[in-house]
Amino acid sequence: MRKFRQQNEGFDWIFEALTVEEQVTRLKQWKTTNQALVPIVRMGVGADKPNWNLPEGMPDNIKLDMAPEGLGATSIMMEWRRISQFVDPNSNMNNLVAWKREMNWAQILEGIHPSEAAILTHVKDGTLLELYPKLEKLLAAIGITDYTKPKKKRASKKKAVSKKTDRPTNQVFSK
């Protein structure tokens, strides 16, 4: 069993397997060495819906460190104790004012690699299946049946555009 410093490396390793059975086996193997994996998957797919008391999406005011893969200052695994305080109802984090809580969240995101910050943001929002759509096929095999289904992206209708004005037209001109 390989160990991974970052969560994205582990998910990439899982989805390198060709069959769903092999992917489930890899997920279960990874779970034995990663205490944060089960809560990340459950919260990320919406099976567990904790109250994060944070705004949706990635904060606008953070500066993500563009370090090479695997070289972030810290990782989700190392920060898991701090991260779990956001969802623990008995945590002192609930006593903080909103701006202080958001500042603590931003500090965590700035310390981890940008790819892990994206994972953590999707976990917080319960949209991990948008980032890893292949994960949905594994959920029934690992006992998660009640989860938030990802929203299907619709193809937008293209309008005819006038070449002279670059504005949409509603008429078709014939000669």
C-alpha cells in the first residue's frame, strides 16, 4: 500500500484502476492509512451534512501557494484536527465571530497545496462528485446510498451571431 501526502494523489491512484472492484479495493486500502478519508468522502458527497458556518465556494481573498505537486507547506491530513473543528458542534470554533472563523479557514487553505484546497472546498460545499465524478460508481459498494447527486451540466444553445455587429440575431436572412 502506498502512502500519499496529498488527498488528490490518493484519488488519482484510486481512479488509475480500470475496474470498479479494483477501485473499491484501493479505496479501502487507502482508508487504513488515512484517518481523514472516510469523513472527507462522506461530507464531500453529501452523505453527512455538517454545518460548516462558512460561505460557499473558495474565498476570494486567499493567496494560494503555487508549489509543485506534493510540496505544500502542510496537507489536509496534517491539518485534519483543525479542519474537523469546523464541523464539531461542541468545538470552540462555534464561539468565534464569522470573520474570525473565515480567517482561520483561509489560513488552512493557504497552507495546503491548491489541488487540496479545491478538494477541501468541494468537501465543504458537498460537491466532491463534481471534482471526482468516477467516485459515484464506488459509493454503493462502500455503503453510501444516500448522497447528493451531481447536477448535470446542460449544453447551452448557441445563437446565430451577426458577423458585422457580433450581436445575437433572432432572424435568419436569406438572399
